[in-house]
Amino acid sequence: MQRIELDGFTYVRSVISSDTVIFLSDLIHEMVINRSPNVQFVQDEKLIPRKAKDVHLHYPEIFSNGRLDNAVGIAKSYFDTNEVTLFASTAWLKPAGGTPKPPHQDAAHWTHVIPTDFLTVWIALDPSTVDNGGVHYLPMGGDRTLRRHVRGDVDYVLDTPVQKALGLTEDLQPGDASVHTGFAIHWSEPNTSTRPRRGLALAFAHPDIDSSDHPGMFDSFLRL
């Protein structure tokens, strides 16, 4: 975890098996074709899905049979705890020709949660490369400051530009993961390929996470 403490991100290979990649892909496809309320579409008339939220609430079995034990273990190691709280599971479904996602920090979406120290394990379900819009990270140099964000077209984005030329990225194969803290500045470029770039993002927090100002939010949290 030394790199993630310094840069705010790291990469871990073979976090899930090829069988689990297929299993998760099939469940997410089922959410899409059933037009689950938790699936957001880029263009409804073309049925192009953008993301599917709360995958673990639709399919709690994703954590059975040790399928995601490695991902949970990464979070436990980061927080140095025997348990962690899963507070979000989102399938990102960037299609061929998909648009960029501007620079942002995940913690900007969860300022009402204490502590605001999160860890996202983004597991590739397809090869993730530069040409199909892989995620870029800005090395943080130990900086854990939450910068000012503004509401963009869809999500919160940084209020000031970042030096994208300093961004780093690595290709991922299905089952590999990129791991980043809630303070890591990251973004993705357009998918200029003919291939989708799908991934399951598991967002973890310390087991003592508190969101008492938002009653009912804990209903979607899962202690692991």
C-alpha cells in the first residue's frame, strides 16, 4: 500500500478470476436488459447504458463463494481493519465512442459521510486501454486535500484545470484492478475504439463510517 499512500492510487493484477469476470458481466447485462431503475442510459432512444448502480443490492451473491475476497482484502489492508463497509457498487459501462469523464475526486460526492476516507477498487471486466478510455491518475505526492468541485453535466468535477500531461495510466486486463483513494484526482478520455470498457467499482469505507445526517443511507451499506 506504499504507492497508494503516496500517489493516491495503485494497480493490482488478477483480483478476480476469469470465471468471476464472466459471472459479473452476465449479472450486469441482466440489469441492463431488464432496464433496472438503477441503470442510467446515455441516450435512451439508443439504449446505450452509462452505468448501473447498487449492483450488490440487486445481486448480493456477488460476494459469495469468495468471488470478491481479494478486493475486500485490499480494502481491509488499506484501512488496517478486520472489517470494512461497502457503501457503493457501480458498474461503469463506457461504450465504444463514449465521452470523457472530467477530472474529479470521489470524496466530493460523499462530503456528508464521516470520515471522508474512501477506497475504490475498480475491477476491469474488459481490457482497459488508452484508446478505449482507460482511467488516468494525477500523482498526489501525499496530498489528501479535497479540492473545490462544481456540478457538471452529470457528476461533480474539479473547479480548476489539472495538468493532464502529468497523468499516469496502465492497461488492465479483465480481472485486474486500479485502486484509488477518495482524494485521488482521476479522469478518463473518450473511448475512440470499437470496444466497450466495462468495470465494477467497489467503494469501501472504514467500518466506523457515519452518515447520521442522512437517515436511511445505511440501508444500502454492507459490512464485510
